[in-house]
Amino acid sequence: MNTKNTLRLGLARAAAGLMLLATAPWALAVNSLPGGPAVNQLDLHPPVTKIAEQQQWLHNVMLIICVLIFIGVFGVMFYSILKHRKSLGAKPAHFHESVAVEIAWTVVPFIIVIAMGAMATKAVVAQKDTSNADLTIKATGYQWKWGYDYLKGEGEGIKFLSTLDVAHREMSDAGKPAGDDYLLKVDNPLVVPVNRKIRIVTTADDVIHAWMVPAFGVKQDAIPGFVRDTWFRAEKTGDFYGQCAELCGKEHAYMPIHVKVLSQTDYAAWVDVQKKKMAAAADDPTKVWKLEDLIARGEKVYAANCAVCHRPDGKGAGPIKPLDGSAIVLDADKGKQLAVVLGGAANGAMPSWKQLSDTELAAVVTYTKNHWSNNTGQLVQPAEVVAARK
Amino acid sequence: MSAVLDHHGEHSHGHDHHDHGHPHGWRRWVFATNHKDIGTMYLLFSFAMLMVGGVLALGIRAELFKPGLQFVNPELFNQFTTMHGLIMVFGAIMPAFVGFANWMIPLQIGAADMAFARMNNLSFWLLIPAAIMLAGSFFMPGGAPAAGWTLYAPLTLQMGPSMDAAIFAVHIMGASSIMGSINIIVTVLNMRAPGMTLMKMPLFAWTWLITAYLLIAVMPVLAGAITMTLTDRHFGTSFFNPAGGGDPVMYQHIFWFFGHPEVYIMILPAFGIVSAIIPTFARKRLFGYTSMVYATASIAILSFIVWAHHMFTTGMPVTGQLFFMYATMLIAVPTGVKIFNWIATMWRGSMTFETPMLWAVGFIFVFTIGGFTGLILAMAPIDIQLQDTYYVVAHFHYVLVAGSLFALFAGIYYWGPKWTGVMYSETRGKIHFWGSLIFFNLTFFPMHFLGLAGMPRRYADYPMQFADFNEIASIGAFGFGLMQVYFFLFVVVPMMRGQGEKAPQKPWEAAEGLEWEVPSPAPWHTFETPPKLDASATRVIG
């Protein structure tokens, strides 16, 4: 541990010295980016997963072993260079070939490398074990952005594209970079819950890309026509950054990866918002619907949102008002029912449903006006909901 | 008659009578069948390509000097990285070693020339159209290939017509290499002077014999991979095209089955050069000749079973990762044997540090750093972090520049007096060495940090946290480039013009081998009748 720290400190000092020498006039104003690269970082990223921790440990051990061997071997060489000089009157010895020595310097390194391999074997097996994931997300490489599909687990069905902030691409072209997250800022980060096993399934649409997040110790090629996977279990919340790691054409440097790790509750809230956003985005509120289509859609919305209280048969229960035969529902003025649905009623006992999309609201209102014994024949188009929201 | 250039009228008359039928002027070079002339052409060609590849490298480093795009667009940047790699590997390093083989193998084994003199001519002259096509690809529609020197599918399918030119060029260079290899194998196996048994042969000839077998084994594999790329591009096949059911990863397997032995093709002859120089300047016999031969052969054999360590991130099964991890780490064993041998040779020697020795010691020191980073990269879990980052760039430049190129420089200073008949300037040689060593490390050492911090390779622009180390690397790169221009203008040109102290037949006190049994400069024809050798096969006794 001490050797490691001393070594790192030494390296850091040497590097800092070099930097002072070389950079003073042009020094750029930039700070380390938490979860991304640090200014003049000398080592791997601070690990956020067990795998990354093991990689860090292995690297430290390897570095120490290599430095020790290096010092040993080159200590001998430089001693020889200093002492066994003709100018110092050294006379050449005549020894050569020694079976014992040659066997020793074959067998000892052999044992050392096998021991090194043995240290790494457990980690190799662990990082390939993608079974029992809590959440499976497909990462698709496109020229030049990432697409994420939540395939299985909480948030299933969410999908979006993640592209470099266009301002950063423009700064790059202009040769005027700025910001701690330069070239790492995306429009839609990948969001995952903390302490959950996330399996990332990679593929690509065009050429090979690679999905990499150094803090997680993850790098997996995304290969068109093939599916590969990797996994991580982030142990800290926060933002973590990586970049595409396989040459994929001219914008290779401009398709970063940003992973936002949230607490379980924040994640659940995020999933909720996404689902609603997606539902909203799915329907065009200007579309003019036919009655039967809207009723069919409304049946689903009712079952998902309303049936808990108003009951599937529309009769309500206890303080919950029945919808079957309700005066408001049957009223020729569609605005009355829309006002209740959008604004709530009975001091919030009937909540506001304005987070549902215009189409969903139009569908559910139309459904209730034309189901059970209600048979108004009234049709509420999404456009009318849009109008009622104002 | 100097074997290098017809300089001045002062050259000796002693062996002019050998020159009957000796062509002069351009015919001497175009119709060259003399191994020394062809060797010279190979060396000059490879130096020219080193300069072209170097200019491309400086284009890369200039762009990366600061974050943001200043000089080139990302597309041209990718063309630079691709062509820098292709030109340095196929145009600079490989032909340079063939040049050494041409010059030195016949001299070292007491042969009159290479076995197939006309094929030798063809294998050199094939390089010229190939090089023109490679360099000229920048001027084709869409610019030069930009898929990386590894030419990974399916990105190659998106390239313009220059991709086909590059494929054709690599085919031609491959054919040239195979011809060169056949020539070397036949020469070494059949044309050794009586008494020069295989196990008395200089290590340079040994390492080249093994390298030639590697070349014959893997160049056709590369030819297959790029031919399949070509038919995927134009003839509707889908070997690697996923859109038609092809497998892009199969390309990588085939490429690296060539590619890994290829890196040993570029380092084994370097081991041979260093193994000649260390004993000379330590004034002591090479510690373990036999084990050096076996270690070279072991490295060559192991090189065929480690290729997929370049592909740990493609998603290999766990057993595949384990196999390639262990196999790769085993290469450290024979490589270690070589390093230990050189140091044991130096131990209790009587060393002097003329320029060739400086380069050889520099080679051992810096190449070993590249060896250690190779060991670290071989560890599959660590490689997951470092694959395709600047750590890999640092690693392979430590073994290819500080390895192959430093050994080539060592060889030029060591055998240059034999080739040209004049000594280089020791002061200039030392300036070249120390300047190159310092600037080399300034360029590539910071790249280890960039790689550990996760900066991917082949990036035209990068987050600002990486700025300082990139700046240092760029400064180092320009210094390194200037040192090579200095080398050419102030070391190579004067030697070729015959300016400098006249070289004795054996400029190095303790040098051993048949090349020192002929005058300096080596006459145009040597060992026309097989020499009679002493028991150690290092001296001519009649």
C-alpha cells in the first residue's frame, strides 16, 4: 500500500513538473469532471463497481510487480554499465552458457506470469457473468449516437436516443472548446438505478462501435448484426461518462456515453415521467378519431387509471361516484366532464388527470359516455381536450 | 568501388576488375541484382516512407496539440491515422529490415549474393507502385482510406475508391514480402559457406530465417482478409457484411491471425541486430546463443496462438478470454530470456558506448517498458479498461519505435561503416541518440496516463481534461521528427557521400563475423568463391 502511494505520488510529481514546463502559456481553464476524466488524471477512474475495483486492484498489483522487476533487472544492467567499462579498466570475463541460470530465468518468469494470470481469472469470470440482471437495456450504436431500449425490468419499454449536445460539436469545429463536460454532454443520458445489476446488451446499426464507461469498468463492442452483452452494478449515485471506443467513422469522437445513476425512488419517479412522456408523445392530439376506435382505446385507459375506484362496472363504491348513469357523464355539454377529469373534484378525492395525454383523456371520456347503460353517442376528439386544458 | 554510391574518383583499383559487366547509371539500380545495391534501395525507400509516415504522424499530433479542431476535419484526421499506420508498418519498418537482410545475410553467412537475384529485384521494385498507390490515395475521390490500419469491416465497406487502391497496394507489398522471405530462407538454408553450420550462424540470420517463415505463413492470411473485403465491397459477397449475414468479428479474427505474428515480424530481426551489437561492445561472447535461438523460435510459435488478445472487448466467451490471456502472458517468458541474455552478456564485460551500443542499450531499456505494458494489457480484466485507449498507442509505439526503429538505427551505425566505407561522426550519432530517446519518451510516456484516464485512440478531438498530456506528446513528436531529419542530413548523407574518416575493415575492436572479413566499404562482389572458415565460423582462413 505504501509503495503504491509513494509510487503514485512520485509519478504525480514528475508529471506535474513536466506540465509546468510545457503548459504555462496556454493553460486552459478546466476542472475535473466528477464521474468523467480528471484534469491530468494519472490512473484509472475511481471505481464505482466491484468489477472496476478489481481491475484497479489488478492494475496496481501488476504495476508494482512490473516496477520491481524493472528496477531489479535494470539495476543490474546499470550497475554493469557503470562498473564494467573499458575506460575503468574492466577486463572482459569469459563465462557463457549456464544451464542452471538459464533454467532459472525461464522457470521463475513462467511461475510469475502464471500467478499473474491466476489473479485475474476470477475477475474474467465475474465480468462475463451477465445472468440474473435486474434491468436489461439494449445499447445500439448508430453513426453517431447511441440508442437505448429498456428491454426488461423496471422501465421496460422506455426507449430514446442519446446524442452529443450540438453546441459542443460546434465548439469543436470552431476550435474553441469550453466546459468541464466538453464532448461529454448528451441530450438524454442513460438513467439507471443504483445497486441494481444492469445488463447492457450491445448491437449496432451500421459499423462497429464500443460502449465504454471507465468508472464502471465496462467496455463492450457494439457489433452490427450481432448481440453482445456486459453488465455493471453501480454502487454510487451520480453522473458517469464514457466515449465510443471503436473507430466508427468521421464523428467517432462525438458520440459520448453519459450514465446517470439514481436512487431507487428517484429512478422509479423517472420511469414514471418517461412512461407518461412516451404515452403523450405516442399520440398526435390533432388526429380525428372514429367513435369505435376511441372507445376501444378508452377502455384500456379506464382499466389502467379509473377502474380502481369507479370499478370496472362503472358503479363506483361508497363515496366514489358511479359513472354509469352519471348526470355529468350524460350531459350534452362535454366541457363539464372534461373539467372534472382535468381539474379533479371533491377536494381531490377525484384527482386531476391532466398528466394523461390528450388522446388518452379524449378516449376515456368518450368511453364512459358510450358504455354500460350510457349511450350518448357523443364523441370527444383530442382537440377538444387540448381546448379544454386552456 | 563502393557498394553504396559511385563517389569521387579516389576509390581503389584493387577490385575494379571484378566489375566486368557492372551496369552504371540508372541501369545499375533499375536492373539491380546485386544484394548490396538492392539492400541500399530498400533502406533508402524505407527511410523515405518513414518521412512520409512521420509527416502524417505530425499532422495527427498538430491537431491534437490543443482540444478543438484547428487544422484538419475529423475525416482527414482518420485518413492520417490510417495511412500513418499502413505506411509505417508496410512501407517503413518491414522494408527496412528486408534491406538489412539483403545487405547483411550474404555477408554474414559467406554467400556471394542472395539465392534469387532477379526475384530480389522484383520484390524491391514492386514496392514502388504500391507506395505510390498508398500515398496517392490521398488524392483520390473521397480521400485516403479512413478505417484505421486494421481495416475493420464493416467500416471498410463505407470507404471510397481509395480503399481498393490500398487493398491492391497491400496485396503487392505482401507479394513482395513473400518473395523476399523465400529468398532469405533459400539463401540461409543453401548458401552458407562450408563450416557455417546453422548453430554457428549469426543471430541476425537466425532471427530473419524465423521471421521469413512467419511472413510466408501469415501474409497470405492478410491477403485473404483484404480480398474478402474487396469482394464484399464490389462483388456482392457478404463475408463480413452483416447486412448480408456476414460476420464483422470474423474479419478481426483473420486480420489478427496475421496481425499478431506481424508484430513479431517487425521485432525478431531487431533482436538479431541487438544480439550482434551487445557482445561487440561488451567485448564478451553472447551469454546464451542456443537459448537465444530457442527463445526466438518459441516467440514465433507462440505468436500464432495469441491473436485474440486484440479482441477482448468483442465479447468473447469466458474460456476464450482465459486461453488468450494465459497464452499471451507466456510470451513474456522467452522475451524475458532474451533480455536476461543481453544483460548477462554485458555483465563483467569491458564496455564502451559508441553510438550503436547506445542505441542497443536504449533499445533494451525502452523496449522492456513496452514489454511490461504488454503484460498489463494481456490481463483481460485490465484490458477491458485499456483496449482502444491511448495506453495501447503508448504500448505499441514503445515496442515498434523504441523496439524496431531503435534497433534499426543501432544497425545503421554498426554496419554503416561497412556499407559506406566511412565512419559516422560519433558526436552527431550521440546527439541523434539522446535527442531521439528524450523526445520519444516525451511523446509516448504521457500517453499511458491518457489511456488510463480513458482517452480513446483515433480521436480528432478530446475532453479538455486531457489537454496537457496531449500538448506534451505533441511537443515530443515534433522534436522526435526533427531528430530524424537531423539524422538523415548530418549522418546518412555525409556517409553516403563518403565524407568522414575512412572506416577500417573492422571498425569495432571485438566485432566478430564474416562481414568484418571483407574490406570497408564492402566490395561490390564478396565471397564469390566460398570462403574457408575457422572452427567458430567467424573468420576466413583462406
